[in-house]
Amino acid sequence: MTTTFTVPDMTCGHCEKSVRSALGEALPGAAVTVDLAGKRVTVGGDAARAEQAIRDAGYTPEKVA
């Protein structure tokens, strides 16, 4: 199962690395795709853990319906 989030405050390469790192720690081995230009993150695994990891990294994820 994959979940896509819009992360409006993810604006640069450093932001992308921070989000990827946070998700890698929270969900080891999960597939993570980041579209920096579209400000979207798609992640496999537990959606609630992924959302919390992005928040803990300092960003505001919004689940895409």
C-alpha cells in the first residue's frame, strides 16, 4: 500500500533529503518517491507513521485523497 502526501513547505534539495531521511528511519526499507517540483511524497507502508515522520522532520504533510 502506498500513500501520497503533498508537502507544501518542501522547497529545496535539503528539504527533500530531510524528508527522505526521516522516512527511512521511520519505515526502513520502504519505497519512497519524492517529486520536489510537485511537492509530493509517495511512500509505501504505514501511512500514519510516514505522516508523523514528515511532521517530526519539520514539514506539514497533507494526505492526497
